[in-house]
Amino acid sequence: MIWHELLGIWLAAGFTLAIYSFLYKDNPAYKLAEHIYVGVSTGYLICIAYWEVIDKKVIAALGQHEWIVIIPTLMGLAMFTRFSKKASWVSRIPLAFIIGYTAGVAAPNNIQGLLIEHSYATINPVLTAGFAPQLNAIIMLLGVTCGMIYFFFSVERKGPIKVAARLGIFFLMIYFGVAYGYMVMGRESILIGRLNFLILDWIKPTLAAIGRLFGG
Amino acid sequence: MSGKTHSGKCGFFAVSLTVFLCIAMATVGIGQPGELVLPAEFKAIDTPHDAGKSILLVWSRSPSEETRADKGLEYVIYEATSPEGPFKVEEKAIVGLEDTLCSDAPALFGFSPRHKNFRFVEISQVDEETEEVRQHWYRLGIRDETVTEPVMLDTIVTAKARMNYFMSHRWNTLLVLLLMAGLVLVCIEWAKKHPDLFIRKIPGIDAVDEAIGRATEMGKPIMYLTGYSDIDSIATIASINILAHVAKKVAQYDSRLIVPNKWAVTMTLTQEVVKQAYINAGRPDAYNADDIFFIAGEQFSYVAAVDGMMVREKPATNFFLGSFAAESLLLAETGFSIGALQIAGTDSTYQIPFFVTACDYCLIGEELYAASAYLSREPRLLGNLKGQDITKIILTILILLGSVLMSLHVFYPEQHWLQAIKHFFAAL
Amino acid sequence: MGFFKRQLPMIIVSVVGFLMIVSYFSPAPFLQGMFTGANEWVQIIANFALVIGVFSLMRAHYIKIKRKEAGYGYSIVMYICLIFMTFVGLALERNIKSGGVFMWMFKWVNTPLTMTTFSLLAFYIASAAYRAFRARTFDATVMLVGALILMIGRVPLGAMLSDFVHQQITVTQIIPGLPEMAGWLLSVPAMAARRAIFLGLAVGIVATSLRILFGIERTYMGGGD
């Protein structure tokens, strides 16, 4: 094994244990790992931002005389006016651009991707062949309708609306339970991945090396 | 008499021969199908809702598709630069029988049942070398493994690829958007005249006062997180709107508000909003820009740093409002461990269960978007909530009605209009 | 000046937003180009803004070091790591993804920290569940039953358990097995609730977007006036 890989494994193992130590309580090992993590990940972000965006999309574009890129560059630089008390309002312009973009993209995208698509999926024949599919179709329709009624804000919850909203909560609770159960297994597998690293990549080779050292 | 007999024999022979020939032909016919039958119709049209780059060639299905489907039947498109030819076969223009029915592409042709009888192919009109749009002429051929040369249709077709300025297949999205925009505006006007509009209780939001009061009493700070997403998510903007109201109350209660950010842009906006809230509350001097800061930019380093900060600062109240991913429970459980009162709200459906289990209050989905209006009590925003409700009522009715019509369609399959509502909601 | 501070940003929000909506409905190349262009512009602005973020981070830790607050040593460590990583990535190595010290740091420091922090969820998911499911309310019970059926139903144990019960007590054969129940819960009642959430969300998101575009909601720009 090459020395820098060995060093890497030991460092990674140390960080893994330091983070797990937080489960017991906050401690110097966790604090050290946390601060190293923040420093390294932010440094990484800065470099990615520079090479992937500033270098590729700004400097390269300027090199090819695509002068239009000056506008977002100026808007980006305008963000720095935050450092000045008097001129900080200038930063509102790029912020306004981003918010306008977000709202303008979100409105039609969510109509198409959420509203239309899920309405389409819900509209199905209720009376179909067979008792089970028919019952399922009715439950689905009931669940969607009552769930929607739960989200009514300006209608007072009394009489049938109250019953429907209550049923809506019932459906929501089933979903929350099922989603929770569904997520459990995926998350456990990540833990297993970490334990695998500790045991197979760190402890086992180390023990083997110690064995070789003392056993000849 | 004898002549009669002779003619009778001849007649019998003729009939026998005919029957024999028919049987023989039929027998042969089973092994070798008749000639390939050409489509009756062949036409070229401009591709709807594209930027003038391609055209569609459409033809009626050949009857041979039924009889020779197992013989590798396919259509061949011939292209020429002038109506006189020569027509050459292009690799891209060999059309099989899979997914080429016009009814397979409702985005291009709509939902009419007669489209089952037509096939189509989209042909680019952009010259690969010059990248200019040109006009070409086309002929249709049909072939299978039993013939060496395709059988050609005489018809020569062409169409000009035109620029379309509207994606006509997105008309349903446009209609819903216009309807909602109309409702927003109408309901705002309506709310101005009816300021005492009823809005049901949203427990998580009602608890905001209690949460801030608790922090003040305990002399501990309040932590507010706007989530995992940058400002490119509407949930983040919704969260920043709620923050404005929370910050104003914090300023009034003279508590301390900490807002660690994962994004520089959200940091800028949250600083702006909190500062303004303190000014609005008449306490500009109490605003501390250093309490609204950038803590880490990567998902889990953000979690590690916020969790660390939580156990050290021990906020009395945590707000988790916005879009959240895997970090939701990592933050909420740490918050629970330090005994903070926690109010969460997210549009991330997979994270809601985690917040429901680990937090004291959880705004579910749309409630996050309603919270700002609810807190502000401003008639214009409350009117907007009414507009949202009307949209949902219309939607519920359409879903119920659509399902009833679809049920009827099972019994009357020839009544295609019964599918109209379902087809309206097709995202094409 | 008030115009530039208040109205101009609002005008920009509305104009940019409506242009994005128009480009959603039109295949016209200049509108599509504008859509892609706007997306790149947003990225460029956000990446410039990162400087402000990093400045804020450095300031927070600088204050700690300057005041010699408890644990200020960790802030020094943060500074060293940040400067080292940035120096290596920007000055020493031009091609950061081709290996070298930058990628070594990423592989052996950043990645294990990321994976370990993520894996803490495995513990938290258990502790939160244990606590929540002890609550004796009807809603919590519904959630618990749903979660249990799904967890047991989707592992081999669930099928074995169901088979065993079905064999021992014949009457129970009319009740579907745990795997079937889990599948049904996922695809019918849970799916119904999920769709209701999605439909509500869609309405909420679109209404909020429209409020922003119409200039009705301005809180995010500081103050509702």
C-alpha cells in the first residue's frame, strides 16, 4: 500500500470515529473534525465555483468576445456592494434578477410537473372489472379528495368538511408512516457502508500488518 | 340431348376447376402473402410547436401490416432535393411498426381515436453542414423480407418547416396559469372588501409567539434555518417571508435570532429581511448582522456545523422552514436532544415524516406557503389564500368528475369525449 | 433614489419572471436562448456571491480568534484548512479533478466526513421513531402501524412470518401477507396522500410565484411596503 493511501485511510477512520463520537456528546474530537470539514468543504466549493463557473463561463466567454457575459459579471460584482452601507441597495438588482427567474420558472414548471401530472394520474375509472381494483380506485379518490380538503385554508372545519379533513389527516399519517418505514432501510445501508470501511479497509489490514510484524 | 350432356360435363368440369384453383390459390396464399399494399394517404405537415426545424410525414397504415406483420414489414422514406428526384433512402427514415402510430404521440397529434390508423416520422429540415433550414421532397416505400426492392407510392410530398411561436401542446398549463393568475387578482380585490376573511388555524404558526416568548423567558437564542435550497426554490422565498414576521416578533420580545445560512445569496436576503424587520419593530439598534451568517456551503458540513452550534449555543427554539433533504432529521434530532421547541415546515415530501416525528409542530407542504399570509394578516395575502382554495376546489371537482366520466367510458368505449377531462390533464 | 432602491428591483423581478414564463411556452430560439442564458447568469451571480459567504464565514471565525473565545483554536484550524484547500485548488493545481493533493483531500477528508455525517441518520431515524411511536395518540398509532408493516413487509422476514401464520391458522389466509400489505399501502393510501400533498404544493408554489411576480408579496426584499 502506498504511504499516502495509508495516511488517507487512517485520517478517514479518525474522522469517522470523531463524527460518531457526537452521538455521545459534543467533544474536542468532533469539534476538530467539524472545523476541518467546514474549512476543507468550503475551500473545495471555492475552487469548483472558480474553475467550473468563473473560468469556464466568464473568462472563457470573454476570451471568445462574448461580451454579453459582462452583464451577469457586473451583477455578480454588484453583490459585493453588501460590504458598503451606502451602496448596498445595488445588490438588490442581482437579487431581483434571481428571484424573478425563480418565480418565472417555478410557476409553469410546477403546474405541468405537479398539478397536471398528479391530477392525470388520479383520474381513473372507478367502476372497473373486479372488486379489488374498484375498491382501490375508490380509496385512491377518497384519499386524494380528503387530503386536498385538509389543505383548505379559508373553509371552516365543521360538518362534512371536518370529517373529510380528519380523514385527510388519517391518509397523511399512513403516508408519513409508510415513507418513514421506506426510508429506514436506505439509511441503514449507509451506516453499513461506513462500518464496512472501518472494518475492511482500516481494522483488518492494520491487524494483518501487526500480525506480520510480530509473527514474522 | 348429347350436346346437353356434353355441355353439362363441361360445366361440371369448369366448376370443379374453379373450385380447385380457388383452393390451390388459397393454399398458396397462406404460405406467400399477396402483394404489399401501399398506404392510401401520404402527406407532409409542419411539426407543430417546434422552432421551424423539422416536418412530419404522415401516412395511413397499409393493410399489409395485418397480414405481414411477422415478415419484418417496414416503411422507407426517400428524400430528394427537388420534386424531380433522384430520391435516396436515408438511414434515419426507415420506419418500423413500434411507437410510430400518430396515437403514440398525442403531443403532436392530440387524442383523436382515428390517429390509430396513421403512422408518422419526424424529419429534420436542417442541413447538417450549413445548419440552414431547407425544403426537401419525400416519397414513401414499403417493404418486408419477401421483397428485394421496396414498393413505392407515387405521391411526392413536401412541407415547409415553419417557426411556431407557441408550444400548442402546453395549452393546458397556460390555461391553468391564467386561471390561477385571474383568481389571485380577483381574490385580492375581493379580500379588500372583506377584510374579516376566515382562515383556519395553522397550529405550527400559532405557536410562533409561544416559541419566541419561551426563548425570551429562558434567555436563550432562537435559531432559524431556511433549508437546503438556494433562492432558486420558492420554498426558500416562502421561508424568508416567514422569517420577516418571526424577526419582527423577536425584535419586539428583545430576544436573539441566529440565522446560519448554507448559501451566500440566501444569507444576503435574510440579512436584508431581518434588518428591515428590526427597523419595522422600531429597534434598529438591536440588529446584529453577525448573527445572520454563512456557516458552510456543503450539505453535510452545514449539518455538522449547525449541529455543533446547536449543542453549544443551546437555542430555546428552532425553526426549520424551507426545502430540506437528508439533513432534516440530523438537525431536528439534535435540536430535540438539547430540548428546543421546534417548528418545522417543508415542501420536501420525503422529509415531512421526519419533521412530524422529531418536531413539536410541522407545517405540511402547502401550509408552508400559506404561513406568510397567515402571519401577516394582510388582506391582500389572505385573499390570495382564498384564491388557492378556489383553485383546489375546482381541481377536486374536476378530478371527481373526470373519474366518473372515465367510469362511464368503460361502458361506452366509443364515446371518446368521456375522456376529455383526463386528456386535459395529460402533461405532454 | 427611492425608485432604484424599491421600484426597480420589483420591476426586474416581474419582467424577468414574465420573460421566463413566456419562454416556457415558446420554442422560438431567442426565447429559448434567453431561458438558458438566464440560467447561466443566475449561476454566475450565485458564484460571485460565494465570496460574500466566504467572507462572512471568515469574519465569524476571525471574531472568535480575536476575542479568544472558548475553542478559538478550532477556528484557527478552520482557517488553515480553508486557505490550504483554496491555495492548492486555485494556485497549485490547475486541473483539480485529475488527482493530486486537492483530490486526495477530497477523497480522504471531505468524502469520509460527508458519508459519516450522512450515516448518523441511521441512529437518529431509530431514536426519533422510538420516541414518536411511544406517543399514545391515534395519529401516531396509524403512523406506527404503517411504518411497521412497511419495514417488516419489505424484508424476507415479513414473507416468512406471513407464510408461517397462514400455515398454522388457516382462517388467516383471507388476510393478505405482509409483503402484499406493504405494497398495497405504498401504492394506494400512501400514494393518495402523496398526491394530495403534491397538488396542494403545486397550488401553493404557483400562487406564491404569482404573488411575487405581481409584486403583491415583497417581504423577501425587506419590509412589506
